[in-house]
Amino acid sequence: MSWIPGSKGLRYGGDYNPEQWDRETWVEDIALMKEAGVNLVSIGIFSWVVLEPREGEYDFSFLDDIIGLLADAGIDVDLGTPTAAPPAWFWKKYPAAHPMTRDGRTLGFGSRGMVSPSSPEYRRASVAIATKLAERYAQHPAVVMWHVHNEYGAPISDSYDDYSVAAFREWLQARYGTLDALNRAWGTRFWGQSYGEWDEIDAPRVSASTSNQAQRLDFQRFTSDALLACFIGERDAIRAFTDAPITTNFMATNCPSIDYWKWAQEVDIVANDHYLVAERTDNHVLLAMDADFTRSLAGSRPWILMEHSTSAVNWQPRNIAKRAGEMARNSLSHVARGSDAVMFFQFRASRFGAEKFHSAMLPHGGTSTRIWNEVVQLGSDLRALEPVAGSRVTASVAIVWSIESFWALDLEWRPSVELGHRERIEAFYSALWGLGVTVDFVHPSADLSGYDVVFAPSLYLLAEADAANIDSYVSSGGTLVVSYFSGIVGENDEVPAGASPGALRDVLGLSIEEFLPLYADQAVALSDGSTGSAWADDIVLDTAVAVDTYVDGPAAGKPAVTRNTRGSGTAWYVSTKLVGDDLLRFVTSVLDASGVAVDAPPAGLEVVTRSTDSESFTFFINHADAPAPVSIEGTDVLTGEPVSAGSVVPAGGVRVVASARP
């Protein structure tokens, strides 16, 4: 599928939940949608009980009505399947389908979220309602795309019910073939855990101590696959009636239970939900990271921002409202990084339920509010940005993102509590963001040949084939940067024979005799004046050379940062936690040595370019409290005004400069 049928240009709108309102309100809302420039809404996502009030009894009258009204107004529909919210009758009739937590608690009805993804009753019912919807609406001209379920993996993903245990055993048999192979992969001779029959295997429940970690890792893999099977079942039911694009909403970097690299191959268009961590002052940087990862999942093709918020959400410890102009900056940052749609949860703020304090396009305060005025202005800006639709973002720098490695690393009993995967990913990404460097994310098995530099800030688990792929990239002339505690285990969380870093030992040209985690408040000095924390290694050099050494601490006099020539490429290793200016200085030096041009923008200025074959669109998004200079000449797409030397982006403002591409 190339893109969404229907209206041209960028898509604008969000979730609409008409079942919460009377018909008079629908008519009012649709008029306001037109005023705001909305051209796409997602409906039906939580309406299962309205559409199927009793099993096998369907009533589509409300959906017929609202789709007809939207069609008459020229507003396209992203039709959702309501399977994230099984009705009360389902929960009552099928108690075996209730999800179960790892510690054995059975969960009940009354919140959001699906039942056990392995329940045959749920699989049958979800496919049935998807089929009925497709039969009825597949040929409706207003229904331009389909939205299966809602945020798979949230608020629960793994379930330890009997259905899931049985499905897990089948999954294991397909993966390993024999119990001997499984016992070898899981290392079950340790602690006497060997299995003699398949039905001896349970889900990795809470046990007296830490459970078998290879089993835990496989259960994560199984869970992602079980959820994906639910999506595929509904998708295929819809596909029997239509060629319209079918998707579901990802949560990119913020859903730790799903392997989105796999999932991205199964959707027609990648769509993502993103919500700021309200209390973090760098949340705009994390937004950019999420958007870059989503674009990478889409293979650099345009993608959809399916949900974000106009202002505060309702589920964080402190739900900080967005400042004036922040909603536009957030929205256009997603567009700058490849999204061809800006969608919100939701159009009208709910009066009842858990999300009544969640912001919306139309707040409780109505059309006199600042938020509504900004929503209308954003709609106007997106219409002006129509020429940007379909253009693409390119990057010469990448960061390795391996969810299987993250699953394994974040299990218990690692050498330090400082080793959670997210911190180093964020740190390296933030340094690159500050330098104005656009980043792709890559799986370790991906073709890396198009990148000048590949960073691996957190790659604890590395399969042999992926290690060979990375080695080939370096040997062929690429530059690799690896941070500490990477390459430590293979695909089953097993330590390879020999010294660490296992499969990365040769490409890095060194071995590690001992891990030297630091005390919570301990700092170590490096010979270049930098300061490290959290971690150090006892490194023995082979072909690598020391770039910096430890001045003090448990590795005093030993290498701290190394560089190895491998074939025609270079591999760097950083064995301690660098932050702030120290990390920025290191990243800059690597980019300079690799020939990557760096023109760092003023602090707080986000600069990203989307291009067609003939034209470039450079977004200048100013997150700072002072004006910032624009570095190119052209035309501001938002205003039509010429941009020349001396032009600035106002504090908190955005300029999108179109220029001819050389």
C-alpha cells in the first residue's frame, strides 16, 4: 500500500468516540471538525458492546449513522475494530479467557485491555466482529483505512493463564523441535531444571528465586508472537473484503513487550502513538527519538502519528499541561521526522471514566479555549504543508535497537542496577540530537552499508549471525561505536566460550578479564579529562589501541576508550558511562573522524530535513526561550515569506523552509 486513499496532503484528526455522545453532539462536533481542518477520524475502537450487545447479535445502526454524517462532511474514516475492549458478556461467559499475572492473580472486567491473547474464544470472537465490520463497510467510500485493535501490549501483554501455557508449549515445540534441544538452549542442567516431558514446562511464573532467564526470554518472544497472531487474524478477516490499508497503533520505544521489527512487516502503514513524559525537561528529545524509531520501522516511508495529546494526559504522576505553542512543536516534530499525519486522542474530551482529565482537541471548556484556538491554527498549518506529504528523511548515522537484547538485559541478577537498556540509548541519541544529526534505528541483522557510523549503546545479547553482519559492516569500511556490557551473551542468554565481549571480541580487538561495576556515587577520571561513572572494565588489548585510560578507580592505568582497525573500518569501545559534555565531545570526535559533517544548531533548536527528488523542506523547531537563526535560504512554507540570511525562528516557534535540492 502506498498511502491512505482519499484526501491529498497531510492527514489531521484523531480518535472520535461517538458512542459517548448523543446525535445532536455528533452534528456539532462534525461542524467543529470542519472548522479545525480535520480530514480523518478513527472511530469504533472501544465500541464492541454497542455493536454486539450479546454474542452473535449485531447492531450497526449507530455506526451507519456516524459514518454517513462524516462522509457527508467530507471527513474520511479510519475504522477501528473494537477488540481491545471485550464486552462484559464475554468476560462473564468465558472465565478461562481472563488474563493472569505472573504471580497468579486473575484479572477481571472493568478497565481497558484485552483478555488472554491465546484464548480460542477471544480469537474466534475478535475475528467474528472484524469480519462483520468488513462485510458491512469495506466498500463504503468514506472508510479509507482500517485500524485493528488498540495499542497491543497495553496495559498488559503477557498472560500466564492455562491457554497461554498450552500455546507456549506449542510455540516451544515449533522453535526447538525436541526437548533435548530446548534443554540445551535453556541450560537446564543448572539448578536441576531439565525437562523430560513437554507438559512439565510451565510459563515462567514467580518462583522462590529468579527463574530460568532463557525461559523468561522465550516467554517474551512468545508473547509478542501471540499478540501478533491476534492482529493477523483480524487483518486477514478484513483483507478478504478490501484492499484498503490496514494498520494498528504501535507505541514505538515505549512498549517493552513487542518486537516491532517483526510487526512492521505485517502492517500496510506503520502508525504510532506517542505521549510526552511530562515532567522531563528533555521530553522533546525523547519525542524525536520515538519518531525516528517509528520512521525506521516504516523503512523510511511516510508513517502516521495516530495518537498524541493536545496538552496534559491523565495517567502520569504529575500531568503537566503543555505550554502555549508546545502542541504545534510536538506535532511538527513528528511531521519533520516523516509522519504524514497528525492525529490526537481524542476529539472531544470525555465527561466520564478514567480519561476524563485527559486533554482533547475540543476541551471541556469548549471553543473559547487556548487549546481549541491552537488546534484550529495547527489545521491551517498542516494544509500549508501539503507539499511536504510523501517526502522522506534520510540519515547517515544509525543506532542499533534490539528488543530481544533489551528483554534479556532487563532481567534480574545483572552485575549492576545501572545496566537498564534505556539509559545509554537515550544518552547517545540525545548527544546526536544536540549536534543536529538525524538518526535512523536499525536491527543488528539489517543492511548497515548505507551508514557512515553505527552506534550500539546497548547490545547485551547478540546472535552469531548478527555479530557477523556487524563485523562485515566494519570490515567493509564502516565505523562502529559500542558501549559497555555489549556482546556479552548469545541468543539464548548464554555466555559464549572465552572472554567477554563474546561475539564482539574480534571486531573490537580486545577482551575483558573482569567487569568492574562502580559504587552508586563513584566517579572515575579518564586521561582526556572526562569523568566516567557506573561501570568500568578490566580490558586486555589485542589489536585495539587505547584512546583514553583510567586515571583512578578499580581499572586505574587500564584502557577506558579504545579504537580498533578492522579491515577498512573502525570500531570504538567505551567502557564507562560518559554523560553531558564528555559524551558530546566523544561523539563529536567519532563523527569528525568518520567524515560526518556536523553543524551543531543553537541549544534547543531542532533541525530536520525532508526531501523529494527536487525539493527539500527543512524544519526549524525552536524549543528554547530565545530566537535562533535559520541556516538556509528559501521560502517559509507556513507563511509564504522569503527566508534569507539573518532570518530567525522565534522563541518557541517553527519555520519550515523550502529550497531547491541540488
